[in-house]
Amino acid sequence: MGRVKYAAKNITFGWLGNIVTLLLGALLRQVFIRKLGDTLTGVNDYYTNILTVLSLAELGIGTAFNYSLYGPVARDDYEKIKSYMLLYKKAYRTIGCVIALIGLAIAPFLRYLIEDPGSNSWRDLTWYYFIFLFNTVSTYFVSYKYSLVNAQQKNYIQTNIITVTKAVTVSLQIAGLLLMPDFYLYLLTAAGVELAQKIFVSFYLDRLYPYLQEKRVEKLSPKEVGEIVSQTKALVFHKVGDMARLQTDTMIIGAFIDVTTVGFVGTYSYVISSVSNFVNIIFNSVLSGFGNLIATETKEKQYLLFRVYRFLACWIYGFSAIGFYLMLTPLITLWVGETRVLPNLVIGCIMVDYYFKGERIVLSNYKTAAGVFEQDKYLTLLQGAVNLVISIALVQKIGLVGIYIGTIVSGLMANVTKPFIIYKVCFGKGASVYFRDSLKYIAVNAGALLLLVWLKGVVMATVSIPLFLWMAAVISVVYNGVFLAVFGRCEEFRYVWRVIRPKRRG
């Protein structure tokens, strides 16, 4: 099966899985808010974020190992695969133990990290946290096995397992909330189902790759281990910087505003992440394909596909960013009530960062596939520092919007610097054409936004389900019509069209 077919299969199953989890997750969040309230919604989102920060202990080892597997998988070098996977297994089990110890050490300080926990006792908040910690730690004793699946471009296997687990978990949680609304029961339900899933995954992947169970495994050479260590050292900086830039906003909100606002922001984040997962599936599903491409094709072919990849990102992220900006508040109003909406300025800031994040995903994914980790290892540390300084300074002066200004400024640092690295290291070219194209994409998106803001004022004078659906259709037709009118004849679009159009027979 070729790269395009693997990518198409990964995207198809990814979208199907996302539809299931999106619909069930939306229902679950609505029931959760009504049965357990806004404060526990904020606690749930806050602890999820803290445990994401704790996952920093992984320190990029997974990314380094995935990159190392692309070559052996492409060559069907099973002995080398066994060697890498054994080292990966040992590393991840060590990481799980480290996260457990760090998580336990944090527990006594939870009362200093949460502003206004409402009526929840600190004893309960601590036990809630331990359940979250168990779920996170146990993942590291199984998840390393997915690396081989993904290196073979079979991401759909992981997607399908996660989809079934999520569907079962959410269904049981909804039933529990309706019959006996209790946060302990809610958390333990997820813990039990996910533990069963991890046991199943372990046995299933052992049967899928029986050669990984062989006792005779050759040791990697000092050079091969050294390459992984070198890549991991560079990725440590990336991970620390990314944590400081991407995972601290929720913690700052919880510490400087209140945990209820964390829940309000979490509802918006849930919608954005749920819908944008459809977008991310497209771009993440081709990551292993790019690893194979870089290992087997010429630089000219690599450069063409990078430009196509970037073109699709600017199109799709532009469309979704504008759609989110115009439709998020009406959706939240219809879903959980207008008392939980955020100011338009905050939403605008979130969407500006979201659009530029699309470009950063392209740059980061290509760098990851190419194994380019060393050149900008200090950049993310600087980004994280800038984000923390600006966000903490401004949140005390202008509130929530100040946090997102820090996120935007720190994010743009990568949009400016990473193209120079990729174009020089991967393609041997200057990056001026990248920034020229960026200005074109931004100008077209800005024009489409202004037109659609005016149309929203005409079409959607009040918030109702029929007008919401009608406005969504208007955005889809107008935005894509504008984008195609401007870029429909460019080389990148012609390549995409050749791939997706039906082939004539005979």
C-alpha cells in the first residue's frame, strides 16, 4: 500500500472516530455541566492540563524513536526494529515511574495552584488528582507499542482502538451522571475502561508483531544509541518550551482568575479541539508518510509535497479559524447557555493564534519527519519564557485577553524562524518565497473574513438553530469560493486535484 493510500485510510478512520467522539463528548460535557456544575467542569479541565504538563517527562523520546524507526521499517529490517523497540520499552517504563514520582510530589501543593475551588474539599480534590495521575502513568507501560504501528503508516489501528474505548467510556459516564451524579464514579468509570483497553492493546499488539517477543535481540551500536540521545537532548528543549507556551494558559487562568473560568474556556477549547481534530487528522496522518518520503525520494519531490502540505494547511486552517470566530459564540449559546460565553476579543485572539498554529504544525511535522531537532532547540525555551512573562504581566492588568496576547506573540516567533531552518537544511533554498506566500494567504483570509462578518450581520440577526445552519452554509460556500477563485490555478492546487480526481479507465 502506497503513502497516499495509507494516508487516505488513516484520515478516513480518523474522521469516523472523531465524529463518534465529538458527538458523544458534546453530550457528555452538556450532561456534566448540568449535573455536576461549572466548578467541577473547571477542576476536570484543570487536572487534565496539569497531567499534560507532567507528561513533559517524556522529553521527546517518543519523537526521536519514531524517527529512528522510519528507516528500518522501510527496509523491513526486523532485527533492527526489535532492537529499537526494546530500548523504547525500557525508556518508557522508566518515564512512567518518573511521572508517578513527580505527580505524587505535586499533590501536597494543589491548594496553592487552585484559586477558589468552590464547595469542593481539598481531600476530595486530592483524590480526584490521584485518579487522573493513575490514568496518565499507566499509559506509558503500553503506548510505546504504537510507535511501530505508526512508523508503518497504520495510524488507523491506534485510532480505531481509541475510538471504541472513548465510545464505551463516554456512554458509561453519561449513564452514571444521569443515574447517580458523582465525580468519583465519573472518574473511576474512565479509569476502569481505559485500564481494560491498555491490557487488550498489550496482548493485541504482541500478537500482531510476534517477533517483538523473541528473546534474542541485538544491541544497538553506540552510534545508533548516540543518535537517539542527541535527538532527545535537542527535543528536551522543544518539550520544555512547548510546555511553557502551550500548557500554562489554563494554569495561569486557574491561579490568577478562578477555576470556574477554566471551565468556560474549556468548553470553547473542547469545541475547537473537537472540530479541529478533523483538520489535525489530515496533517498528522501523513507524518509517517513524510518520514518514508524523506528516506526514499529526491529533494525536489520533497519540496513539492511540502508546498502542497503548507497550501492545504493555510486553506483548511483559514477556513476553520474564520468559521470558529463567527460561529463559536452562537454555538455555545445554543449548547450550554449565553452565561458561559467569552468576549469577542478573547475569541479573536484565540483564532489568530489558531491560524498561525496551522502553519507551525506544518513546519513542526516536517521537521520531525526529517529529524531536524538540533537547529532550533533553544527557540522553544525562549518562546516559553516570553509567553509566561507577557501572560502573567497582562492577566493582572487586562484579564483573560492578556494571556492570549502572550500566546500569540510567543507563537509568532516560531512562524518567523522555523522556515529559515527548514528551507536551508531540508531543501537547500532561501525562505523568502515562504514569507511571500504567507502574505498572500493572510491577505486572502482577511478579505474573506471581512466579507463574511458583513454577511453574518445580514443573515444571522438572532441566534437560532435554523439561522446557525444557514450561516454555516454561507461561510462554507463563500470562503471556499474566494479561496478557489484566487488559488485555483496554482501548482499546489493542481497537484491536489490530480490526486483526488477520479482516474479515467481505458
